[in-house]
Amino acid sequence: MTPKIELHLHLEGSVRPATLLRLARRNRVTLPTDDPLSLARLFSFRDFAHFLEVWNLIAGCLRTPDDLRQIVVDYAGEARRHGAVYVEGIFTPQPEQVAEIGLDAMFEGYCAGAAEAEQLHGVTVRLTPEQYRGCDPEFGVAVARAAVRFADRGVVGFGLAGFEGRHPDAPHAEAMRIAADGGLGLVPHAGELAGPASIRSALLMGASRLRHGIRAVEDPHLLAELADRRIVLDICPTSNRRLGVTGADHPLPHLVAAGIPCSISTDDPALFDTDLSTEYAIAADLGVTAEAAYRAGLAGALCDDTTRARLAALAPDATPES
């Protein structure tokens, strides 16, 4: 099996229905149903707003640092079965969670999970927490400062999520600056729900990689800029389709033809009922081989040089892109 790298994985969105039920019972959270099959059907959603409602339902069941540790370990085991050797996990602290768990305790839980995942499953997990568009900017600053504090525990990046276009990026620029000054790579969501303007905004903030970025195809000049700068895009085919971001024709072949390196990921595998093998297979049908996806993942990974060299050695033709 060709080794795989996954750069765009929301840890909250990796919680499968049966696990969610166990967490809810343990934390005395009432869900709309206590049947795994019915809960799986509940994971179906109408649009992005409804998707966020379901995502928040899952996040609301994560009440302790041990919950956070466990979901990292669980996903690493799942990803390993699909050939993953390196995963960058995203988590998005919510004010309600922070009030209950504590911000540093949240980071402690996720970081402990990353360390345990490598020991148990042999998967290197690094963390890229994020703030979300529309949150109190001071809350975003607090999350960024925590991310910097935990940089020696496996936190390598910092992002920006949420409704592009509905909420401006500018109020969140300070948090992004703090993260960058602290040595973290910036990996905002852009070019998913909004067009090229959101990508240009992300680049102005100093993005080293883009989560999604698929709507760059709407602007030939932007395509050329991304290619020239070797900006890696995290492509999540099933997510794009399920959220109605793309139609029957996914723009991945056009992005690759323009010379843009594209990594392949699941985004929220439990919510999209997918896995890493499925996403790599879809990418292959669109003309991106597993080897090419690995090379792009290696180029976009925010890991240290020692880890990068080790990952490069796992696939003879998967060398870092310059």
C-alpha cells in the first residue's frame, strides 16, 4: 500500500456515531437519538449551515481532556488502516468548550492524544488548531497564544475556519500574526464557500498552505500565482461534493494542470461517511496518483526537517517539492 499523508482532518468531524454515543452517555449529554444507525442518518445535512449544526452537536459531546485525547488516538488507528503515516489534525476551540474544559486543558488533551497515537499506531500526528470567522477576535487571539505555547508538544500550524464572505477576515488578522510570529505555519480555509477574493485575503495574511482553495479555478491569474509560489491546496473531494461546493466536475484536474500541488484529505470523515482510501481513489479517478498526492502532502506538511526527511524516505519518488 502506498503511504498516505493527510493534511486536512477535523478531529471533531472524525468521531463516528457509535463513539459519539459513548461520549454522550459518559458526559451525560442528551442526543436526539441513542441509536447508532439513526444518529448516522442525522449526520446527513442539507447545506453548510446545517453541517455546522451537526458539527457543533459533536463538539458539544467533547467535555473532558480525555475525550480529546481519545478521538486523536482513535482516528490515528483508522488512518493507519488506510496507509496514513502522517496526519495534521485540526481542532476548533469553542467558547462554551473552553469555559467548561479550559483552553490549556484542551490543548493538553489533544497533544497527549498525538503523542499516544504515534506510540500505539506509528502514525505521526501534528496539530493545527484554528479560530473561526465570526468569533470574538480576542478569543481568537487567546487560541493563537495557546497554540504558540504548545508548539513544543506537536502544534505546528494555526488556521481560520467558518463562513468565508459572511464574516470578514480582518478582525482575525492579529491572531494569525501572533501564531506566525510564534513560528507556526498559517493554514486558513479559503476558496471553498467564497471565490478568489477569499484566497487573496488568506495569502495577504501569510498563508503557507490553503485549506481547499478550489475556487482559484475562477481566476487564471490567481491560478498562476499559486503555481508560481508552490502553494499547496488541501483537496477534499467528497466534502466538496456533499457541501455543494462543486458539481459533477471537480476542479482538481484543472488545478493540477495549472501546476498547483494538491494534497488529498477527508476533511470530516464521519460526517461525510468517507475515509482516506476513498478520497485517494477519487483523486486517482481525477488523474492524481497516490504518489503525486503524497508528494504534495510532503511539500505542504508543516513538520520539522527530521520528520520531513523520514517521510520522504518512505516513498522512493516522494521527495519534497521546491
